[in-house]
Amino acid sequence: MRRRSAMILGALGLTLAAPAAMSAMRVLVVAGYGVEPQYEENFEKWSNAVAQASATATGDPAQVQRLAGKEARREQIQASLQKAARELGAGDQFVLVLLGHGTYDGSEYRINLRGDDMTGSELGALLDRVPAHQLVVNATSTSGALADKWANNRRVVITATRSGGERNATRFGGYWAEALVTPAADVDKDGNVTAKEAYDYAVRKVTDSFKSDTAILTERARIGGPEPARFVVSRLGSAALFASDAQLQALRVEQDRIGEKIAEIKARKAELPEDDYYNRLEPVLIEMARVGARIDARFVALGVNVEGTGDARP
């Protein structure tokens, strides 16, 4: 019995080392009004890159919305945030990425949009109605004015500047977009780029770019909030296949369902006789192992070397 228990516990440890069942994740990317052609081009390019990379994290491109050009207006942003508030739950994740120019008059922040600009107070009030765990990346100038105002215990806030006094056009947004697609940002090489990894990469690149230009650093990013590493903002390599391959997506759903069954059995461990506990657990672990083998087989069919990569699983 002891040997059997040890073997099941070992298998259970391997199972629980895999990521937990995925909650719903939605991403809204907003490219503000650039005014000048060079900024319009940058914001268009950066927002497109962020939106495409974000689809690898959500696993469903339909969960990523990009508002740019004429669509990036106050009314559309309001509607998108209100929709998130209606449709997302407390266990879900919501990511907002703001790119563009911001202004701060000493009391109120605004993001530059076509038509009416949007204030930080209005954005904050709309975000407060979204029950999901939130990651807000404000890559605009003067964004640091909101770092403390938007802070709460279920929201990670990243700003391109330290305060509202840093008014120059920022470079952070471009390097955030770059972080989502480069293996250099994936420090632990697990195929998942977290918000913390993307932030660290963008900060390094911003600093390096100013040094390369022999220019004074005019933007100092900030990050605050609980556990930024829990937000996966993009997936690379074989991990990204879960966002594009229907068979892998179906297998992940099955894996999540089995994971819930394991969690339910574990929650009853104290009330079940030992034999009964392991009799219930063992077949579910075998089922999980079989799904894992099918995932590996699908990777092989897609030309991925499962043995040679560390990012084969989501």
C-alpha cells in the first residue's frame, strides 16, 4: 500500500506541476491618436503586434479586441469595458493595453483620442466595474500619474513613466510589443512570456536605447500590484500552438476538466478512507497521463521535438 501511495503521490505531483485550469482571458488593445504621422505609424504597428501576440495567450483570437485609428474613440472604449464588466467573472483575467500620447494637468490624466479624450478617472471607474483580475499596461506619456490612483489588490498596473511629469513621447510601448514575440524576454524558457518578464525586458530596452542615443532618460517605468508573473501575455514556440491548433485546444479543455476532478478528490482526502481515496485518484491520474500522451503525439505530428523543448505544454 505504501509503495502504491508513493507512486500515486509522485504522479500527482507531476500533474499539479502543470498549469492549473485556464480561466477566461480577454485583452483590449487601444492605440490612441498619434497626431503626427510617425507616431500614428508607431501606434498602429505596436498595437497590431500586441493584439496578434495576445491571441497566443488567450487561446482564442476572438477574445482580443484592438481599437486603432477611427475606431479608437471614447465611446468604443466605454462599450468594450462595459462588455467586459458584464461578461467576465471574478476568476477570469482582463488585460488592457494603452498605447499613444497622454497628458496630465496636475490633477487629471487624459489619453489622446480622436474626438473626446478619455480621463484617467473615467477609465479607472470603468475598470473598477470589471470583476476579473486585471493587468493594465499604460504605455503613454504621463501615465505614471495613474500608477497609485489605479492600484488595488486585484489589479497589476504598469506605466511607462514614473510620474505625470514625464511628458515626452514614450518608447516603452514599442518594446512591450517586442517583448511579446522575442525569446529573449522569456527568461525561464518555458514558452510563456509573463507580464513581469515583458516589463523587465521593455525596461532594459528603453534604458539601452537612450544610452545608444547618448540621450537623457526621460521615462522611468513603474510596476505595481499583486503577482504580475501570474499573467501570461504571450506564448512562444510550441506553446503558441495551443492558440492555433484545434486539436490541442480540445485536448487542453479535456486536461482542464480532468484537473478539476483531481482537485475535487484531493479536497475530500481528509474525509475518505485511505484506500478509497487512492482508488478514486488513481484512474483519474491515468486518464490525465493518457491526455498528456495525446498532447505529445499531436506535437510530434506538428513537427515539434517534445523531448528537446521546455515549452511543450501550456
